Amino acid sequence: LEAVNQMLSTIGQSRINQLASAGEANDAQKILEETDRAIQSEGWHFNMFYDVELARGGATLACSIDNQPATTVNTPTAHYLVKGENVQIDSIANTVASITDADTFVATTAASGTVLRYTKRIETPTTALSVDFSTYRYATLDPVVRGRFVYDKANATYEYSQDLKAIITYQIPFEQNSSGGEALPEYARRYIIMKAARVFAQRHVGDPQLVQMVANEEREAHAQFIQADSENSETSIFNAALPYYTVARNAGVKVPYTTEN
């Protein structure tokens, strides 16, 4: 609410007491959310994490079995399974024998239950803005995110024989809730608000002088944002492999000269 009021003040509008579902206040809120997501998607020290383990078998889906002990399985939404894929219905290991339609398939083993588990699929976190995998760590795989699941392009499958570690950029809540949950640091919020205010002024007023004034404040907030994030991450050129090896090499070791050199 305070962020929306700051944005409204940039175009000379009055403050509001609660968020609105229409009008300029709602437009300001949508632009704020759009800007927040765009900036966080770039990946910063506060929301980018390395070596996050993504385990197989974490994804589940509600299901029901028709006409016991028949093996027809129904799901309330699309299951996205393929023939031959391994699944688990409650505690019964199973394999997809054939696909009837988007929410029905035939299992190889009779089972009863209400929960379907994708035993070899890897589910992406719901709060992830981007998920990246190291080519050097998984030389024989090519994992890419396809919506809810991670797909292996190299082997044309959703099933994995191992858990994966990923570099994940998370969507952090803009402000802290009443229970004290996670939230963006103040320097990030300020930059997001100022950038959103500039975009809001451009779209709703278009006055060059006003936009320039807000843009100047945005540049100051951006500079403070970069400085604060760099200090927190302790960024150094020696974090890269090549500069580190150049500085840390053993200068006392001499390579003998030969004609082949």
C-alpha cells in the first residue's frame, strides 16, 4: 500500500487507504508487481541460491481408481504422463501401460488410492523465477524447465535416475507478512518502487519533465541498490576461476625450457 501511494504521489494523485481493484491505484499496483518480478528475475544476492537440491518424486497429484481391481486411473486435472513412465499410487509402485486421455491412464498393476506420485520426475519450486543447471556437472544430461517439471532434452524424457542440483532465482515477497516471513531488503524495495514509479508516470502522464525527475531518483536508487547488493555478496574479481588461478599459482615452480617450447 505504501509503495502504491508513493507511485501515485509522483503524478500528483491523493493517497489511498486500501488497495483498489480498478482505477489508477490498481494500475500502479500492477506495474509495481510487473517491475518487482522483472528486477528479481535478474538474480541478486538476496534471491539467487546455488547447489539447491531438487529431488525426484516430490510431485504429487490427486487420483482415483475406477472399478476395483481394474487399473484405470483418473486424475482431476491433466497428468502429463507418457507410456512406460514410472509412477506410484499411494504405496503401490506402478507403470503407465497406456494413455487414455489427458486425465485418464491405465496402470500395469492394480492399486487403490487417492494420491499419484511422479516417482522419477523432478518438480520445480513454485516460487522459482529461473532454474539453471551446470553443463559441467551434468555432461550427459540437458535439463530444462518445462512448466512444472524438469525435462531432459538430451535423452528426451522427464524421468531421471538421480536428483539434480540447480541454481535457482526465487521470487521473494515484496514485504513481510504479519507472521514475520521472508521479505525483500529495503534497498531492493526502494529501487523497485522508484523504477515502477517512473514507468507509471510514463504510461499515465507522459510529461517529459516529470518523467525525467522520477528517472533521476530511480538512478540514485539503482546506484544504492547495486552498492548494497555488492557489499552483501562481497563481490570480487577473484571469485572467477581465471583470475584466482593467475594470482594463486606457484611462482616458485620453473618450467624447464626445451626446444619444443
